[in-house]
Amino acid sequence: MLVLITYDVNTEDTAGCRRLRQIARQCVNYGQRVQNSVFECLLDTAQCKLLQAKLLSIMDHEKDSLRFYYLGKHYEHKIEHFGCKLSYMPEEPLIL
């Protein structure tokens, strides 16, 4: 299933900057960054729960925000992209 993960981390102190980097690093391991604090991740249920647990253990529940949007398996028709950045399909090969 395609999961859209968004986060907002309070970076007023060095601990917040560290949490921001840690959350981004975990998300990069599971998906593609599509905007600064937005990732599209193609995950199965176990991967999703594992990533969610990792992110929840990193974030400060009093200062930060984390959102998971479950777009499901038939996500192709649920996403519209406009603007300068190229879109990609998570199931297609990604050539770097």
C-alpha cells in the first residue's frame, strides 16, 4: 500500500534538529521524499507498523507532529501532481 508520511518537528533547539534528521533518515530508508517533510512509501502492513514505531520513538509527542495517510493499493488515481518537480511511480524502477 502507498502511505504518505508527513511530519513537522520543532527545531528551536539542537535536540529538535537531531530528531528532524533522524525522522528524515528513517523515512528515506522506506520511501521517496516528495517535498521537504513529505514522503511517499510503498509498504506492506508489517513495514508500516515497524516504521511507525520507529518514528514514534524518535519524535517528541509534546512538540512534534507526525501524520500517516493510507492511500492503499490503488493509489494511482488518488494522486495529482502539478508543478516543476517530476513525478514518479513507486512500483517502477528508479534510475539514479
